[in-house]
Amino acid sequence: MADMTKLIVPSSVTEDGAVQCATWLLNPAPEDLVFLLPPPALPLRMILNSADPEMPEHEVERAELMVPARSTILLLAEVSE
């Protein structure tokens, strides 16, 4: 099984009290890998895909995410009260 890395970090609190949480998916393997995102399911935006740097920021609406070989994806969730 290939090494997979997932890092979830509370990144900031906005002026209106919302918490932004970043999820960084790293795939150092030579093959594409599917990552299962942990609960709870939060509204996520993909803000970086190193395999396709020109890809615009967009919403992600699934609990599984394919990360291309030798690449990284950065997701951002914002949770308000």
C-alpha cells in the first residue's frame, strides 16, 4: 500500500466568527490515490491542485477525492455558527 498523508489544520477565525479549516492532501505515490475525507461533511472548496495549477477554485461535494500521483490538493472549509 502506498503512503498517504492527510493534514487537517484550523487555520483562522474570520471577523464574523466563522472558523476556516484547511485540509491538505499529499500523495507522494507513483499512482493516483483516493482519499476519504473525515466526518463531519463540511462545505469544501478546492483552492489548489498541484497536478493542475490552472484549475480554478471550486466546490467539492463528495466524501472521496482522487489525488493524482505525486501531487497535493488543498481544501478549505468555512464553518459559521
